Amino acid sequence: MATIQSIAAENEPHPDVALVERVRAGDVSAYDTLVRKYERQIFRIAQHITQNREDAEDVMQDAFLKAYEKLEQFQGNSKFYTWLVRIAVNESLMRLRKRRTGKMVLIDEEIETEEGSVPRDLADWAPDPEQNYNQAELAEILRKTIQGLPPGFRIVFVLRDVEGLSTEETAETLGLSIPAVKSRLLRARLQLRERLSRYFHRKKGRPAASPKKTRTEK
Amino acid sequence: MTCKEFLALLDDLIDDSVSPEMRAELQTHLGKCGHCQVVFNTTRKTIEIYRSHEIYDLPAGLRDRLHAAIMARCKKGC
């Protein structure tokens, strides 16, 4: 049974609620605060889905503008952040469909792959494997590795593990069932683990990390 | 517990959404199975590494352009 304390905690308003109220009352600077708070996450999500920098920039801009315009429709029964993520995911998918005319990107399609469902690489990693690479090399490895995942796995992993949405929020955002999110998340994690193992093995020489290809995108 | 059964609950263990009894069973398996221990540790590390490294930097000037676009809308609408 819910205790008085737990009810009070549930009813505690999220700090974004006050900001949203200020924006609704005409205070644009409050919206700037929301933008600063979430711009990185929204850009990352857009980049992970579209895999294209220009598209991701457009998506971020469009998502924040759309959210601003639709703020009256925001009910407050979900968090502002998850509402914003949903807009950004939809904008990203729309952008992707425009770019790949005829080739639909279906987040909810069944993905037939056995890869990663049974771990094959069982050698342990070095204690701090990322120390063996400089920042640009590491970012390149992480980008290349995650880009190789099927889109439906990649998006679930990004929302759930990188951006911190719950399983329920991820399911709602992507229009997937909770079991589908769970099964994709497990396979995404295992596939990434398997692929990263190539770089992070203990006592192995560094694979050629092609430093000339790495770009410092600062 | 078999490795297959362990793997089916790997995410729940990582996400800390198992009962204390199940956690104890999973830990017992981990204590006996080196392979599952590697899979568990490296999967956790995989998540941590993606969480802690920014792999797509926010382009310079994007925030300013967005701010300008919002201000333009605002002048029209608010």
C-alpha cells in the first residue's frame, strides 16, 4: 500500500515543470534553460538515428522549435524530457525516410539476427581498456561499433542505456512492447560487447586504430 | 543454473531488477563460471563506456542558431 511519504514523493513536481510554466507565461529565457539542459542529449539521439551530422543538426533545431510551439499540448503526465525525446525520435525518423526514399526505416520491424545472442568472445578485457587509446581513437571505435548495430537495436540501446530512459518510456517512445524493448536491449548490449572485445582484450597488441582517419570534432 | 539461464537474466542483474533470492542464485553461478563472469563484467563495462564518453560533439554555433530561431518564432507568436 502506498504510504504518505511515497505519495508525497510521487507528487513532487519535476524541476522542469516550473520552467515549462514560465515559458507558457511568456518567459522565453526559461526555454533557453531547457534547451541548454537537453540539447546534447537531443543532438546525440538525432545523430544516432540519422547517422548524419547535417540531419542531426536540423532535427535538433526542429525538435526544440516544435516542442516550443506545442508546449500548450504538453500535459505534464509524462516528463518534459521524455516528451521532447519522442518529438526528436519522430523528427529523426521522418528525416531518414525523406533521405532514403522508398527504403522505409521501421523501428518496430522484427530483427532476425543471431549475432550476439550467444557470447563467443569470452576473453577478459584489460582493467581500464579505454586507457589504451587516445580520446579521438576511442570515440572513433565507439562510433564505428555502434553504427554497425541494426537501427532497431541501436535506438533502444541509446535511449535506454545512454540517455537513461526507463524500459517503459523507451517502449512508449518507439511504439514497441516492453518485451520487445527488453529483448532488443539484451541483444544490443551483447553485440556491442562482442564487437568492443576486439579492441579491449587483455594482453593483446592494439589493433590498428587508423589515427589518420580519426577526427577530433571539437 | 545454466549459462543460458544466466544470460536470460543478465540484463535484470545489470539493471538491478531482480529479487534478492534471484540475485543470490545469479551470484552463485557467477562465482563458479568464469565465462559468465567475463560476459557480465564486460557487458557492464560496455554500457559504462558508452555512457561516459561523448562520441558526437554538439556542433559549434548550433545553440546560437536555435536560440535565434526560437526568438524569431517568439516575436511572431508571443
